[in-house]
Amino acid sequence: MSTTTIDNDNIIQLDFVEEMRNSYRDYAMSVIISRALPDVRDGLKPVQRRILFAMSELGLSPDKPHRKSARIVGDTMGKYHPHGDSSIYDALVHMSEDYSLSVPLIDGHGNFGSIDGDGAAAMRYTEARLSNGAMTLLNNLDKGLVDFTPNFDNSEKEPVVLPAMIPNLLINGTTGIAVGMATNIPPHNPCEVIDGVIATIDKPNISVFDLMKYIPGPDFPTGGTIVNQSSLLSMYETGEGRLKVRANVEIEKGDHGRKNIVITEIPYTVAGNKTKLVENLSNLMKDKVFDEIYDVRDESSKEGIRIVIEVKKDRDINNLLNGLYKKTSMEDTYTVNLLAVKEQQPIVFNLKSLITEFISFQQELYTKEYTHMLDKSEKRLEIVNGLILATDLIDLIIEILRGSTNIKQAKECLVNGTTAGIHFKSDASMKQAATLSFSQAQADAILAMPLSRLVGLELQKLVQEQGTLMLNIDEYRNVLSNEKELFKVIKKRLREFKKAFDTPRRTKLAEIVNAEYKEEVKIEDLHILIDRFGYTKCVDSAAVARASQDSLKEYTHVIEMKSDDKLCVFTAEGNMYQVKAASIPKCKLRDKGTLINNLCKVGNENIIRYINFEALFESQLAFTTKKGFVKLVSGTEFETNRFQIASTKLESDDCVVDISIINATDSLSGNMKYIILTDKGLSLGFNLDEVSELKKTSRGVKGIDLGKDDSVAYATVVPNTTETFEFNGKTLSAKKVRTRKRAAKGQKASLR
């Protein structure tokens, strides 16, 4: 038996709640900053930035051949983003979609999916390279404009942010779900955004309202129409809002007198899912939700989207369109949340602050770029000056080189004028050599200078380069010392990008109030069939007419009604439930149907009467309870939009035994008899006109005096001429029912 010694000094005691809180907070911040949200400066999420940087390192510029996507994903995952190849490939595919981005960042070759919803081929089959748009984010990486940080295993360096020269966050937009927050920035027109940036540079105090003269609203690659234009100002001022985006349609003449609704542009929310829109429209036609639709077909091609909805002859197309906008994704809501990361903090920006952040970033980038170019030009000018001077002293330099024992000795002479140990042809040469004071960089350039530089033409080139460098240095210093000049350079470069990405606005802006869809209801004759188990179904009346009597015997209730009517269900517990005919499943005669309990909240209550509301409204109901109370109630009392109401008032130990449906004319004729039977075999009959019509909320009046432990078992209303009636499967004589008069004489009101 082995023993384990526990070293108490190595046990770390932690508070579980505090540890969970800290760990979850660290996880949440990691997702927010390092995964889901874009940087406000370059508009990229970390995975997108790493993909583009990896492709840049592979040399996949727009003028180079495409490379396998698997290689790109492998480099990205192995060097910078160890979070799974599928997420990296999905991000790469997304950056190539021209229906998702205004300026795609990846030039894909092969099957990269489609706007229909088709997925991209596996990464081993597709190829990719950077697009011209991506180069505006990557071009100046070698100029030290942005900081680099170690990768996850400290084996590589990756940029903290890309030196984006266009406002990518607004132009391409983004979507991301983090922990407790989400971003949803719509794409915008490149030209409009650049104009807005230039306007903000010229007028730093410009308001969001004035800025919208340049950026009137989002511009989706799929086009469509934003129908709540009035909401845009609030959205851009607060950074949050909702856009209603509608498909663009055209009305064309069809065959056989029909007209066609042709969808030419779809909402941005349907991009990458167009097939589902077509399927949805087809299902609405098949299910007859829109009876006006004759056919739906997708005729889209490389030339553009074309979804054709054929409308039946002489139907209201505008009304149908209102219904389609309401019930399909032909009109959808796009929720806007201008959330991005600034200095490791998630912040909701408005339109002005997003552009201001981009301008500040540009100031930083261009300052570093011009500082880099100034430093490079000054260093080059130093060398050019040295080379020009060296050509004038070429004989002396050759003499120094020939008289030196090594390069170090010769360089020491060129830099510091040290002549010791060097053999000169004359003292004059030695004295002249002692005056030399080239810089280290000049000395290195002179020593590396080829003899071809002694040609006169080469010397002339050096002089021209010297002049150019001096002009450039003056320009760089002017830009760096003058903010206005710096902004001139920024605006000039932005205008060049505007020409490169010049695209007309695709999304229209409008203020449209949705009109109500007036559904064209086609009223049909139906039969509601209910069997003894409560299974209910709706069957076309023509099918019932063709059915044999034997096939209908299994149904305890066969109720005729219209398709716009309601089925009323009365229970012994004194409740009435309503079910719309449209809610009852339409079945074939051989189908089972649905339990009535699933169509209304009748639960375990005992159902004693079914009737359609149209017949109920024109009738009277004779209620008889277990304790002998009776009353007549007009059918109009039950007119309500509620699906459950109390049909009568009951005592706590009472229940409804029977509800007879009486034609209003018959109740006034005086030719109807009310018959009541009790559990102990007693009976009583009296004229119907003796029963008063009361409200449904009343208890009723006493219809029969019951003995001890006796209760009403059965009640019915029949014409006076009726000789027999059915009770518990037996045929009884109506003439043997005792009347009130005979019972009053003391005769036993029994029915034998």
C-alpha cells in the first residue's frame, strides 16, 4: 500500500466564485478584443487581418498568380491564428464575396459559393490572391507605419493594425457577436464615404446632419430600397437603429393576360440565401396563403437577379405586393450597431466619430510615412553628395586605395583623414587626403562604387538625383511641419482611391409607409367530421357528397359550415370554446385528423354539443342542468371574438346535461315540447313556451322538482307530434311522458 504526501505549501486556496468571475471576464474580453469585433482604424477583425498579412507575406499581390486556399489557411493558422482552419477559411471566403462587401479584399478563383446560398468548395480546390482593395490596407507595411507584436508562440511578428488608407470599416461594414454585445455595421458607397471624410477634414465641426449630405445612408452591394429613410439621422447620431430593407421589383406583362412581379434586387439580409426566398415564395403559393400567385420561378443569371412571380389574371398586384412585403423576406429588418474596438475598449460610435477616428489614424500614418520618406531621402542625399564629391576626387581616392594595405585603412583615411601607413605618390596628395571627412555611409558607398560611375552620363544622373532629393526633402519637411499640407496629401490620396473604386449608389432611399394587405378570402362549403374519440378534420363538401354512408358512420358529428365560420364547442362544465374553420386541418376523408383538445383549450371537459356559429347565431339554445334548471338563451348572446367564454352560470355541484338547438320560429309556434328524464326513471314534459328566454349569465329556472338523491339524466326538445325519442340506445314513447298537470294531481311522473 502506497502513501501520498501532500505538501501544504503547494496548495493554492481560491474562492470559487471569484475564480469563475475572473476567468469568465478574461474569456469575454478575449472574445471581444481578439475575435469578434473589428478595430475602428482598419475595420478588420483579427482573423481577417491575419489572413491578409499572411497572403502579403506569401507575395500574393493582385499581379501574381493565385495560390491554393489551403496554403493560405495553413500559413495563417500555423503562424498567426491557431483557432481552427474552418473559421479561417470561412473568413477568407467572406472577404471574397462581392454581394457582401462593397470592396472585396480577396480575389477568389474557383467555387467560392454564390448569392443563392451555395457553399464554397473545399479549400484544397479553391485558389486566392489579394485584391486591389486589400492593397490599400497593406501597401505601406514596409515603412514602419504600424507596430508589430509577437504571435501566439513568439516565433513570428504580426501587425497590431494594418495601415489602411481607405475607411474600410464604413465601406465594407462588418458583423460580429461577442459576449454580451454585438456589432452590425452596414456597408456604404466608397465614393460617398471618401467624400464624407474629405468634408470632415475641411470642416472638423461638421454635424452628423450635414455629413449625411455626403453619406445619405448605407449602400448595400445587393441594392434594394431602404424604406424608413427618416430613421437614418437617429441611427447615425446614436450609432444604433433599425433599417427596413425592401426588394426592388418591376411589373411586366405575362402570358395569357397575366402580369408578372419581377424581383431584380433583394434585401442585403437575404444575400447568400436567395434560394430560401424563392422556396418561401413557392411554399406560400402551394399552401394557398396567396391565392393570387399563379407560379414562381427563378430566372437569375450572371447578368443579375430575376425572380418572377406570375400573378393570376385580374388580381390586385399592389395588394399582393403589400402581402409579400409583410409575410416574406422581400422586406426585412437590418439592425444597426456601430460598435468597434478603440484602444482595447469596445465603443459604440456614431457616424461623425467613426470618420474622426479614421482621420486621426490617417494623420498618424501619413506622419510616419513622411517621416520615413524624409529619413530615407536624407540618407540617400548624404550618399549622393558623397558620390558626387568622390567623382571630383577620384584620382586621389584611387591613389589612397592603391597605397592602402587594407579596406579598413582606406576607409579610415576617407572618414578621418588618417594617412599613416598609406603610400602616396606625392606630399601634396598626402596633405589633400588628410583633409578628407566623408561620413561612414559615404565612405561605404565610395568603396562600393563601380568604375562605371566615372562615366559622365552617370555623374549627370547623380546630379539630377541630388536635385530631386533636395526638392523631396523640402516637400517632406513642409508636410510634416504644416498640418494643412498634411491634410492636402491625405485628401489627394483619398481622391485617387475614389477614382479607383468609383461605383454608383445601388441602394435607394425612400420613406414608404407599409399598406395593409387585404386578404382575398375565398369562402368554401366545408364539412367538419368528428369521431367518438374527438379526432377532428375539415373535409371538402364535394368529397363528403361522394362518400358512401358507411364511410360516414364512424363520425359521431358531421357539421356543415363555411370556411370563414367558427366551430362552437359547448361543455358540461358550462364553457363555450371557438375554433376557426381555417384552424381545423384540411384533410382527405381517409386521414385521421387532429384531436379537438389540440385545437382549443377544452382539456378534460365533457363536450356535449358542437355547432357552427352561423347556425348558432340564428337559433335559441335550451340549457338543462343536472339539478333541474332550464332556460332558453338567444344565439346572439354568444357573439364574441374570445376563444373561450362561460356559456351559462352553474352552481358548484351542478353541470349541464343537455343543450338543445331550437329554430327561433319553432320556439314561438307553441308546438314544441320540453322533455326531462331523471336518473330514477321519472319524467316530465311541458310546452317549450313555458320556458323564459334569459341571459347566458343567468342560472335559469327550476324545470322539475327532484327527489332526494335524484338528478336530471336527459333532456330534449321535440315537436308535439313526435311519438318516440332515443335515450341510452332505447326508443321511448313521448306520449307516456307525464305532464306538469298530471304530476300536480299526485300521480307519479314516471316513464316505463
